[in-house]
Amino acid sequence: MNKKVSIILSLLGLSLSLSAQQQDKSWSMVKGKISSPWALDVNPKNVLPEYPRPQFERTGNWKNLNGLWDYAISAKSQRPAINQGKILVPFAVESSLSGVGKTVGKDSLLWYKTVFTVPSNMKGKEILLHFGAVDWRSTITINGKEVGKHEGGFDPFSFNITPFLNKSGNQTLTVEVWDPTDEGPQPRGKQVKRPEGIWYTPVTGIWQTVWIEAVNKAHIDHIKVTPDIDQQSLAVTPFLTGAASGDQVKISAWDGVTKIAEQTGDGNSAITLKIANPKLWSPKTPFLYDLKVELLAKNKKVDEVNSYFAMRKTSIGKDQNGIQRMLLNNEFVFQYGPLDQGWWPDGLYTAPTDAALKFDVDKTKEMGFNMIRKHIKVEPARWYYYCDKAGMLVWQDMPSGDLGNGWENRPGILDHGSDQNRTAESEGYYKKEWNAIIDALYNVPSIVVWTPFNEAWGQFKTVEIAKWTKEKDPSRLVNTASGGNFHPVGDIIDLHNYPHPAMPSPDYFGKDYALVLGEFGGLGLPIDGHVWQQKNNWGYQSFKNKTDLFNKYAEFTKRLAQLIPLGLSAGVYTQTTDVEVETNGLMTYDRKDIKFSEEQMKALHDKLYQINVPVNK
């Protein structure tokens, strides 16, 4: 394709995007802030149309409910007519892509209403209503009858709405949301009522895809998948709803079109498949097997789910100097990647399109990183799918909340650090949501580390929470407290140090814990025309041009190379993109300017992975 044709096609695509937005006069983006290139691709009649759950897929019988809904904001004591305007679901009400751009707060409620029909091919089946995520407390009503409530801003949930549906015709869905942001005890991540510094704009309401799905009364509710490369096996536990005694589950594993294993067993108990000579998943070779799960009633298939899995192992083990190392597939792999907030200038928590969601993962890979620390946020399932496909290791944080305790960032020092004295209600919110997040993400191959706490933000009952996390999922490492407060529990000790690289002393800590640099860098460079605000932007160390910025970064990678042989297992550079007033990203907040050459970055990073560290077998 020549350059002239490419330009014409690009302009045509832009024109089509603009016309799609202009056709519906009831919605337009809120002006006044920067936006990413993908904002122009948002069509209110076809918002995030991709299947939202790629690791548990039923083809055919689903309907996306994203789009323009009616909304209202009211006092907590009121139930208003929901007719104040249109909101574009699934973008949070504060975002520009929602078309609203208003804050709600603890003294108000956000209301949604939409009308949908059940497609004819779903008639006679059970209808499940799915929400990817709603922040924070939501009450779901169908045709004026309450279906259920949910508390939690980061975990998916669903309801069987079949008993509440009209026999035919229109169905009215209403969602009531209350979110106190940082004025409540719930996990809320980095959103605050008054954004500044490292704290960002509030996110209220629906922020992931809403959809309905048709299933038989007997169906597969979910599965739990655990690989074991040492035993060359895969344990799959299918959890069933509505199944009768004697119903069976057939599970088969596939390498492309070749079936490599198959077993049949009972539901709600583990079924083990032998995976002979497994192709191991890693950043260099991110091989994914396909998985098919079928529910059989009297040998007749009544449900089928398609999934995928990877054969990989994450563990710790000592090197030849007796220092604990993070291992992947029983070998030391230096893990290095950016701190990834996952925020967008136009969608806040929500990427404008699926291509935008994928872009951050792809660009990180192009720069030669092999890991992403997902910071104080949980992403839609499709983001993890792209990490699985790309071979991107993921450290998953628990979103923080209920702050107020003391932070001691120096390991081995008794001084400022303290556990937060949370109320029983606050502890309950944390434990319930952390449990739900781990359940939702358990099958994701790319996730290799769970991080319950960061920099003492709401940190409480540290030993109990770390042990509980490890007991719930022994297959992954637990980074108890990234940046402190430190306790003798978990697999990792994680230092934060800005701006230059440093590490916990291997002499003091290396015999018991893998040593990581959980945050460093934060080198800032505001790019005119690509900033959230013109003044008062900041980084941990600021620069005036890209050359000086790169040279300092290159200096830091040389120091990392010196630390790896001494015991450093991983490093996390702050951060993937600028976010609001933080201008310390590898890219600008709008993703329109890449501050570092991808080729130069990859050349630097490849040297880090070539450092040989033998481990005891």
C-alpha cells in the first residue's frame, strides 16, 4: 500500500468515526480535556462490542447491552424519574466519553435505565445478566422488581434474571449506584474526591461491559484451572448449576486442531488431564492451549464452554549463593516492567476501544519489557487475554482503601509503620473483594504475583491476609506489602526507591525472600499539547527533552544490570503512561507521544535478560 492510499484510508476512517458520533445528537464527548486517538472510534451504537470473557466463552447466545442509557443523579433519599439525559455505558459518569462528565459523591445516587429485548434464539432458556464491574454498591432491578445487590468496584458479577422478565417484548433494566469514593471504607484504588499528585478523578458507576447470556437450566457456572509442569498435568474443576445426579463433564485439551488429552468426570471436583511434553508458556514463547468443557446429561451435550490455558509455573528457589530468586518454569527469569495504572484521559478506568486496551500491552512488549505491575486496579478480562497472548508476566495488586495508618518504607526498621485498625465492616469489604478478584482472575496464565498491600495504604492484619492469600492460591507468589510495611510473611520483599534503582540487602533478607525493586524511576517529561493541565505537572525527577530523559533511564538500566547478580529478581519502573498531573510515563496520557524509542528501550532491556543466574535444582 503506498503512502497516498494509506493517508486517504486514514482520513476516510476518521470521517466515518466522526459521522457515527454525529448521527446521534443525544450524545457527544465532554470537551475540555485531552483524549486518546481511539476516542474518535467510539460509536454510541456499537460500544466495546467484543465478547467480554475470552477465557470462558459461549458462542452465539449473548447480547451486548452497552450503549446510550438514561441516567439521573439524585439525593440519597430520592428516587427520581431517570430522565436527566443520556449516558454512554460503560464509561463512568465522570469521564468525557460518558457524555456526562459530572461527579456524584457520597451524598448522591447515580441511576441508570435501559430497555432491551431478549433475542428469539434465547427464548426458553435461562437468561443471565452480567456486569464486568460497577463502582461501588449497585442495586439491580428488572421490570420494577429488585433482582439483587452487589458491593465491589472491581469484580464481575451476574444474576439469573429469568423470573423477572416479561414473557415477551420490552424489558426494563434499572441500576442504582452509590459510591463514596475516598469518603468510605471500601476498596477504591487511586480515585479521590479532590484529585492531586498521584491521586486521580473519581470513577462512579458502570465501567465495564453489561451483557446478557442464554444458558440451559443445567449449565457450567465457572471452572478452575491449575497447571502442573512438574507432573505434566492440568487439573480442571468445573462448577455446575442445575445439574442432576449422574451428569458428567467432558474436558479436552487442544494444541491447535489436535486433541492432546481428554477426560470425563463429575462436576464440582477436579478432573486431571495428562499434558505430555508440555509446551511451556513464557515471555519468549507464550504458547496457549485451547480447552473445551462440555456438560453431558444422559450422554447428551447440554452446555459447552471454550477456554484456554498455559503450562507454566511460578515459584521461588535459591541460586548458587543461597539467595532466593523468582523462578518461571523452574528457571530464573529477571522480571522487568512498568507500573501500569490503566487510566485513560477520556474513559478514566475504561479504554475507549478494545484496540486501545490492547495498545498498552503491545507497546510495553515492543519496548522490551516482559512484565507489567497492574497497580491498584483490576482490568477487564480482555486485558489479561492480551497479556496471555503476548507473554506478558503480570503482578496483580489489590485496590487499596480505608487509608490512615503509618508507613515505614525501610525494610527491617521499627519506626513509622503500623497496621490500620479497620472496622469489621471495612475488613469485610476488603476480604470479600480480594477473594472475588482472585476467583475471577485465578485462571489467567500471565498473573504470577498477588500483591495484597501497597505502601501501607490501608494495610491491616498483614500476616493473616498474606497467609490467607497464599492458602487460597499456592500456585502463585505473594508480594505481601509492596514498598512496606514489611512483615516476616510471603515470598517477596519489595523496596520502593525513587528515582534511582536500589535493592534490599541480600545479606539480611536474601536467604528467606526474593528481592525486588517494586517501584523506581518516575522520570518526568511534560509534552506540550499532551498534558492534562498546563501547570503544576510533576515527576520524581523532571527533564526538558527526550535525549536527557533517555540518557538518565539508560544509566538506571546499567545499575539494574549490576544488581541482578547480587540478588535482584525483578524491577518495576514508574510508569507506563502519564496520568493526569503525573508526567512520568513512557508515553503521554493520551498515548499520542511515545517519549522513548521502542528499539532503543528493547536493546537496553534485552541485556538485562541475558544475565545468567544459575539456580539450585
